[in-house]
Amino acid sequence: MEKCDRCYQQYVQILREELLPAMGCTEPIAVAYAAAKARETLGVMPERVLVEASGNIIKNVKSVVVPNTGGLKGLPAAAAAGVAAGDASAELQVLASITPEQIKAIGEFLEKAPIEVRHADTPHIFDIAVSVFSGAESAYVRITDFHTNIVCIRRNSETLLEKKDGGGGGEASLTDRSCMTVEKIVDFADSVELGDVRELLQRQIAYNMAIAEEGLTNNYGANIGKTLLRGHENDINYKLRAWAAAGSDARMNGCEMPVVINSGSGNQGITTSVPVIVYARETDASEEELLRALCVSNLVTIHLKTGIGRLSAYCGAVSAGAGAASGIAYLQGGRFEVIAHTIVNTVAVTSGIVCDGAKASCAAKIAAAVDAGLLGLAMYRGGNQFFGGDGIVKKGVERTIEIVGKLASRGKRNKKAPS
């Protein structure tokens, strides 16, 4: 792929849009961001707060520790953190610079200020609206479709910002993804000038390996990473799963270290990158080989997630596990055919995993997703594969990716039970 090709420039821009630093689970961070922006708009500390959120937001926030809050969980904690101590200008690092004094202030605000949470009746899968009140004064901030996409800001009756979001077009502001195919992703990885992506990928390596090491060093959540590694310290397949799971152990349970996300998710960012990095280090791959493999793993994950959407009842680790296995296949010398079959084999195994929100068990699902990816790769290396017509598998990797997107975005939507 030539640098002057439109697809080349789009792929570079897609990586820039998706590989962003964030501290903490991105859904509570988005709530905190909206709350911090609402307080900033109001101009004074509010007396009460109303949070209206779509079901997927409520699901993803209810059980996860909000960083820099002293271990608090849930929507009220995220909103309180944003109001009492958030820096709206930092966006997804809105809670990154909180001091011990501010942690105390968050707890005090949570105790004294009523914070009401309502389920929003909205066509948007991703929808957060925060209203703050002080006497007769009020402010309102709404985010839809992705984590930093503020579509409305109001102060009292004055509208300060409004985007015409229609039926969910917020992602239209992102780079067009229709150019993405597995074959083109591999071509891009082979030909990309590393100066165009090096800084992004080096930051991903540094951040995501640091939090994985933290998860293996200290106790977080259910310690899935440590459990996997115990007695298997020299087994590379266990290492790949353990390091990825350990990053999630730390991140889901209050670790205040940043990660580089993928498709709006820190867990997906960890899953798609850490196994590839560990494999590269274990096999003495060069930096160039690693960076090119990370282009594959990240873009395969993004490609799968494009049809699924930012939030779903379909576990995002599945896509990231397929991405990680694709990156490892690339490091082994595999190209389009190997990577395509690895993706198909992987999603045929794990596409039934349900997302029941962010919490400690995400680390175990990550381990399962990476394991499925490794199995999918090993199957193809051994001359075995799943064929079109086997369950959700269609003939060809792109048709299979398309049907996975339909399964996740349509098939797993909540439907009203008959009365």
C-alpha cells in the first residue's frame, strides 16, 4: 500500500482516533467527564445532580471501581468524582490529577448532595446526560455515541452547544471505516512507514505493559493474571493470557495507571496489545516486527468492533482476542490467509460471551478470549478450520465479520418480554 493511497491515510488516522490514553474504565470516566463539564458550565458547586443514562452505560458502570475515589463504585460515584474534582479539559483523563484532599471532597459531596440516576429512554446505545442544579441555576451536558462526543451543553435556558445527532450519527465525525478489510490491514502493516505510527504504538506498549505488570505484582480483584501464571511461569501460552488478564485485574479494581484504549475500551486496548508485546519479547522479535504486528492487532480489533458498535451485550474482549491472535500470527510470519482463518476460527468459538458490565470478571473473559485466539491460530497451523455454515461462520472472513456485527448489534438487543 502506497503512502499516497487514501486507505493508507485513513488507517493512520483511525489509529490516531482510537489509540487514546484513558485512566479507569471508560464508561464511568465518560460520566465523570460529562459531570465535570456540567459543573464547569454551572460555575458553582451544585446542590444536586441528575444522571440519565442508556442501559449499556448503566450496565458498564454499576460494578466497576472509579479511579481516584478511594474505591467507590457506580454511577453516583462517577458523577460525584467529576463534579467535585474532575478536570473537564483532560477528557478521558478527567480524574487523573485528583489529590488526596479531593478524594475526601468526593466522599463528602456524595454524602451531602442528592444524586439521582435514571434510565434514559433513548435510541442511542451510548447516551449520558448530566444535569446539575444550584438554587434556580442549572446546567446540562449530554454525550452520545462515543466517550467524548458532547452533543449538547445548556446553562439555564440558554443553549451553548448543540449538535444535530439525529438517530445516532455521532460516529460520523470519525474517519470512514468502509475501507477496512483484513487483506488491506495486512498490506498496510507490511508497508506503513513506522514514523507515522511509532509514537502511538510505543505509548500503547509503555502504558499497557506497565498496568499488566502492576496487576501481576499486587493484588487486584480476583487476581486472574496471578492465578493463570502460578505454576506456569515458563509456558508462553499461559504468559500471554496472564499478562493480558492482569492488566484488566488492575484496571477494573481501582488502579490509577492510564491505559491506551482501543475502540473506546481500555480492556480491549489491553487485550489487543499485551499478548502481542509479550510474544514479541519472548521470541526476540525486533521493534519493527512488533510495531507492524500491533498495527495488525489494533486494526483487526477496530474492524470487528466497527460493525458491533461501541457498546453491546456482546463481550468486546472477543474481538480484541481475535486481534491479538492476528498480531501473533503476523509475528510468526503469517499473512492474509493465516490471519483470516485465525479470525474466523476465533469468533466461531467465543462469540457467545455476554457483556454483563465492567468488573473483576472481565479479566477472566479476556483470558478466555486470548485463549480462543491462540486456539484459532493453532487450528489453522494444524490444517484445521471451521467452515461456512458452521454456526455463525460464513464463507470468507469479511462475511463472517459482517455477521458477527449483526449478531452483536441487532441480535443481542434487549427485547421487551411478552406480558
